Amino acid sequence: MGGDTALVLGGGGLTGVGWECGILYGLARAGVDLTTADLVVGTSAGSVVGAQLTSGLLTAQELYERQLGDPAGEVAAKLGAGLVARYAVAMVGSRTATAYRQRIGAMALAADTGPEAERRKVLAARLVSHEWPERRLVVTAVDALSGELEAFERGAAADSSTPSRRAAPCPGCGRR
């Protein structure tokens, strides 16, 4: 594209990954190919889709077709009405956006999401490349302790000693 196109991809777990891949493929089939965007920004599920998209190893169709396969090895999250209510209470009870993110972060850190090594293995299996792409990809996250917004891109220093503080697949969700 001409240096001024950005694609922003949000979260949503496995559903978000599938939905975003389907939308990108549908748009490409309709003549709007966003797979060549000059900048791709993603958080959570959007970072997974963005990493695959910017790898240059998959077309929109191939990215979509990967979602149709057997989800063996994926770890499903449990998201019930009680957890949604806890999100709402955290939002209403927080005076600032940072305070809200800290409350959600505390929920994420307290959740039983299984061993971190297992989680990393699942995420690694989703990716077609484990190298940071040459194309511009910005991955956004929230520090679960401070509530501060963070952005990571190629060449930027990242504190890899505390990745679990940043990446919660579903804040407060336990495993099924």
C-alpha cells in the first residue's frame, strides 16, 4: 500500500482470531486487501492475527483456512455471567482508566490459566513464524500491575522477565 494504511486488530480469544481472519479474507475477496497494510497494530487475539499477517508467509485465504482446522491443543477459557459482572463492577468502581486496568490486571493475575510454559506452547503453535516480522507490527498490552498501556515493536527493548504480567488471554478466566 502507499505508506498510509493501518490495520488495527482487537482481542477476543479464539473467537476473535477466527472472526478477524474471516473478515480479512472476506474483504480481500471483495477487493479490499488489508493484508498489505503499512502498519498493523494488534492486542491479544489481534496480535496473533497481526503477527501471522505481517510474516508474509500467508495470504488472507490461507490465514482464514488455518482457522477451519482441528483446534486440538488449544486451551479453552471459561467466561460466565459472574465474570462479566465482575468486569462491570471493576469498571463502575474505578475512578480512572488506569485504576480499571489495574483491577482487571489483578483479576488476570489471580486466574488459573495453567502453567505459563503450557500457555506459551499453545501461542507458539498458532504462529507460522517465531521471528519478529520485517513489516511494521505493533503489539499492545497492559501491564497487569501498574495498569499502564504498553506497545512493543521490532527493535524495541522489552522486559521479557515478566511476560505473564502483560498477557492474560482472558482476565479472570479459568481453564475449562
